[in-house]
Amino acid sequence: MLTDRTPAQVLPGAPPLLLDLKTEHLSVATVAEALALGPDAVLVDAAENPGQGHAVLHALRERGPRIPVLVVVERKDVDRFPWEEVADDVIFPGAPEGEIRLRFALTRRRTGTGEETAIRLGPIVLDPSTYRVSIEGTPLDLTFKEFELLRYLAERRGRVFTRPALLREVWGYDFYGGTRTVDVHVRRLRSKLGPAHEGLIETVRGVGYRAADV
């Protein structure tokens, strides 16, 4: 856990769950130390300082994209930062132990940690075990959510998905943002794929998006 408080102060409803959690100070400088512990998941306390919490989450995503990350944030701060780009799930202060256990379990299952085979979409190759992407051998720099979106579509190429469906499957059931988030990420993905390959993500007017069946 990355926090400047005790685990019991962060989530008072679940001290037994957090009893064995190792803690580091909430700062970008301690991200490397936290990842060096080889955690199964990381919990970031952004309830008191959401700006600093978001910066720490961004650093976590850059250095450990495969680690499941959850953030504790106040409801009033949900719309202040794009949490969906840097965290896998949100926990509100005061959540009971059962809910916290469930969120950790679902997040770990959703993000996965085992060895997985490469996923191909035309000349694009995605490696889920390292979160690396390449186009004809050239590395592509994607954010965590961009990777997850491309992966989801590539694994189901040819199938059309509505924006609400993509929000539910890629961002999670409890994501509070609107469907515009999907459009923004698709636009960024296409930009990074470049003119020669942006057409691999197709728009189906009035419905949503699909990966080209190549």
C-alpha cells in the first residue's frame, strides 16, 4: 500500500484484510521500492491528496503495467482525475471488508498474472505477459488502458461492441465516466497505430467499434 496513513485509517472497515500489507510513503520516489517487493496488487491511498495519488498511479503504470492497482478515493474526487487510465478499480473510504476482498479478487482475475500467448491483429503483435506491443517488429508505446482496449478487440476481431459494452468489459462495472472515454482511447490508439494501420480499428456507425477481421 502506498499511503501516508495507517491501513486502518485508510479503510477502517477492513483492518484484518490489511494487517499483513506492506506500506510505503505516498510519493513517486517510493514506487520503485514498492514494486521491488513483488506485490500481488498495489493499493494507493488518494483520499486525502488525490493529485499526488494520481501522480503516483501514473508512475506505477509506467514501471509496473502488469500489477493490478486499486485506488482509494473520495466520491467527490471521482470526476477530478482520469482514474480509469491509471487504476484498475476504485474503492471508496468506508467500504466493508467483504467488498474490498471482492474488488481485489475481481481485479486480479481481470488483469491476470499468468503466462499468455501472443495476440495478433494483422501486423500488430500484443504480448499480454509483458504488455508489449509491436507493429512489424517496431515497439509501440501504449498506456495500460489503450493496451487493454486493443487486446479486448483483437481477441474478438470481427465482432462489434457498443461503447457501453466496452466500458463495462475494459474499464469495469463501477467505472463512473461516460462513453466518451471509449472514443478518446480509440482516437489515441489509431493515432499511435499510424495511417497505415489505424483502419484495423473500425467504426460501425450507430453501434460502436470492432477490430478488423484480418
